Amino acid sequence: MKYISTRGQSPAASFCDILLGGLAPDGGLYLPESYPQIGAAELAEWRELPYHALALKILLKFIDDIPACDLKAIADRTYSSNVYRFCRPGGDAGEITPLTTLEPDFHLLELSNGPTLAFKDMAMQLLGNMFEYVLDKRGETINILGATSGDTGSAAEYAMRGKHNVKVFMLSPEGKMSAFQRAQMYSLQDPNIFNIAVRGMFDDAQDIVKAVSNDADFKAKYRIGAVNSINWARVMAQVVYYFKGYFAATSSNDQEVGFCVPSGNFGNICAGHIARMMGLPIARLVLATNENDVLDEFFKSGIYRPRAAAETHVTSSPSMDISKASNFERFVFDLVGRDTAKLRELWAQVDAGGAFDLRGTEYFAALPGYRFVSGSSSHADRLATIRDVWNRHQIMIDTHTADGVKVGREHREAGVPMIVLETAQAVKFSETLREALGRDPVRPKELEGIENLPQRVEVVDASVDQVKAIITRNC
């Protein structure tokens, strides 16, 4: 299996090479040369597998430069009950993504049972173990540079903390995350973890990461890698729970399902797109945004118009306060028929601060074939949805999951199960839960008082040079 850049100006590479590299040298994102196809026989074989065994089957479809026995060991270690210790009552290592039915044919796929209580753990824990494996084999070191709007940063840091040969430099927007999210990241005292708060929005932090990654000399000198969802391995790992969710919500491989995904950087729903392209019977992929509705606008109009940082709303679902979705390029690459010249043309407009409009083109005509629909949610919607789910089911959902439930309900089809992908546990957004319900969410005992722990973070301007200086000083 070889991987190619969406920009088409970098050589094809192996999985282990792109695992460590993040962005392609030409500034594009890596994808497989073609998607593996899963037929009826394999779907039938996979239906009863526990999560770690299913993960191995899918990883083997995408990775041919790590021996199968080593991949098995990595998958088993990643998706174990020791890591997923916050499983819901009655859960075990085989049920780390349990399906909760809210009403007939409407479900939540619980993805937040990892160490940071967010779905990002599902991929990040795998990434941490893969990084350590490959670096040990090669005798190399790496410096991870990432940006987070909330959950990615803590998931990355908890996956990489204590890993030898790895340092993590994580950027976040100053004051824009919940108190719990800040505490999860900034309270870590591990010497290989460096938190950097940027005066600005998430998009400012993400732009810095891209700028540093595109500086070939600096990237090579300081061995810069990525764990954001620009890293293909993150997207690949998330493909697994689409298969697991499908099997849990159906009794036969003749059935189709819908998935509703709260979306900011498009990484999670991009994994759903890839699962569908592989042959998973998905009737529709429902993209849910908050007030930052750039992606909703695209799927309804064909216009992709990222907003400036000043136009990005600060909301109560902060992990989705994003206007330039990093992984959207991967989907558009498929939409334009993998025409790298066309992709470069479109992204030249985006990178210059502009937009592109596909209305009236063959690409817009092809869009319905990819089964995407979309909708948006507001703060008032979130509060109402959180209250409704609590009052009817005695289940607390976080703000991002509430966006998904609200939009998912709008796009249900009779007889087709709708699966909303849970984003995080409610405790990560206690302020809004108190507003909605007048009570605090229950938190695991291990995380009691986390906001009171000493915090370690360096605050900087939205400056590439200042971030480079921190990396230089600590490497």
C-alpha cells in the first residue's frame, strides 16, 4: 500500500514514512492510492469481532510495512480495558464503543471511554503506540507539533506522555477551551510535554502548525511530526468504529445506516466517507456544525468559504469553533476525481484567504453521490437538546454530541438506523451542562479536582517565529 499527496507533487510513500511526516512535502495530505474494498464475506466475518480484533483487520488493509504480529500487539495494547478504564457500567474491553439506544432506530455510539474522555482517544492511543514502535525500530526521535481546539491536544498528550524519543508541542487558543479541557492539558508535568497558548483563535494556531510544517529546512532539522487529523493514521484509526457501530446497530449486512457526526476539522466524518468508499453500507453521512457553519454552507450550496479568525464564533461547543477544516481537502480530492491539478487550483484560492464555488460544475453534480447532508446547531439548540435527552433518558450528553443529536434528528429516514457519534463525556463541558440542567455532571474519581492542579503553559502571540523559538529552545 502506497500513499499519495492530494497536491500530487510528492512521491508516493509507505505507511511508516507518512506516519512520522504528517503533511506531505508539497503541503498536501496523504491518502491511499486506492481504498481497499470490503466484500460481503469479510463483512460477515467481521460482524462478531471484539474491537481490538476488528481494528487489526482494518489496519492490515492499510499497512503492509509493519509485520502482522506486531500490528496485532499494537492493536491489543491500544484497545485494552487498562486504557479504556472509563467504560460505562458493565462494559469491557470488547465493548469500548457501546451503542446506546435513545429511541427506535436512533442511537449514540459511545466513543469517549478513553483516558481523556473524548473520541480523539480512539485514534490517538493507537498513534502513540505506533510512533513509539516505528521510532524504536528506526532509532529516531520526533517532535510533535499540533494545534487543538480542545480535545485533540489532551488526547495527544496523554497518548504521548512518557513515550521515549517523542516530545509534544501543543498549541491551543488562549482562553477558548473549557476549564476542564485546559486543566487536562496544562496540568501535565511530563518533561516531554510543552503547552503553548496562542493569543487568538484555533485557526491561528492551526495556521502556525501548517507554516512550520511547510518550512522544509526547519521541519527536517527539528524532526517535526504531526498528530492532528492531518496525520493519515488518525483518520485510518477512526474508520474502525464506523464498522463497529454499523454492526452494533444492524442484524444483517443487507441493511444500511446513517451516521451523524459533529464536525469541526472534518477528520471524523472523513473516516466515515472512507468507510463508505470501502463498501460499508452507509445510507447517508450527516455533518453537524455549530454556529461556525462553513461546512454546512458547502454541502448545501457548493461554496467553500472559510472565515477569518475575527468572524469565527466562540461557542459552547468549542472543539468545533473552526472555519478552515484541515481534512476537507481529502474529501474534495475524491470529489474532483483525484485530479491533483484541480485540487491545487482550488486550494490556492483557499490558502490565499479566498473561497471556491463548485456550483454549475460536474463536481457539484457529483456531490449527492457521496451521500452527505448537513445542518447546524446553536447554543439554544444545544441547551434544549441536552435537557431533552436528560429528561427522557437520564443520559447527560456533551455540547458537541448535542449538536449531533439535534441535526441527526432532522435527517432521519424511516427504517434506517441513525447513529450519532458521541464526542466527549459531559464533564468536559460542565459550565454549559449546569446552564442546561442546573447540576454538575458526574466525573470519574481519578479526575476529581483536576482544575486545582498546578498548570504549566507558555502564552505567545499568534507568531510562527515565537513558536519556532520554543521548539528550538527545548530540543
